[in-house]
Amino acid sequence: MNRLSEAVDFEVAITPAVVDVLSWSAVLQNVGGVSSVVDSLQIGALEIEVVIVAKLVIKGDRDVRAACAALTQDRKFAMEKIQLRLSSPHRGTVVLSSGGSAALSSEDTIEHLLEPLSSRPS
């Protein structure tokens, strides 16, 4: 990194990729035709008060997005990870990270998910 910066006379900025995981999960469900439930969300930098933030995980047996919306309301926060629990006929989970990574865990063959997962929104 240091040499790259020197080579371009320090006129380059390298920033991490940030992906909207909720949009990405919608792409997976719509394009991939995957039936799933959002059963876990990880939120970071939830502003509780000025200069006081929280990091939390919301988990449930059903879709947790409404609970997340109720908790965050008009507060600033960063959605870090989302877990999709695959519904029948598949079994397993897909975890999508705001850094652009996806982790699949399944007892079934789920190669058909690879293409929709690579279609993540920017």
C-alpha cells in the first residue's frame, strides 16, 4: 500500500467496500428465487446519545427487520451483517456482510446461490 501511494504521488485513497446487506438479500431472494427469513441482524454504531454508540445483534425465530426498525427508529446506525435462514426445500443459512463477503452453511447442494450472491448491489 505504501509503495502504491508513493507511485501515484500520494494522490490515491483506498476505502473499504460497503454493501447494503438488506438490498443484497433482496437480490438473492428475487434473482435467486430463494425463500428465506431474515432471522438475525448485526448493527454497529447505533447512536444512543451524542458520542455514545452501541453494537448489537437482533435474533429471532421469525423475521427481525420490523424489530430492528422499531429499535433504530430515527437513530444513526450501520447495518453490518444479516443472516438469512433458508426455507424449504433448502436448509441452512447465508450470512451477508457489509464488507462484501458471504458465508453459506447448508446441508444441501446450493451451488445455484453462487450467481445471485455475486450480483451484490453497490
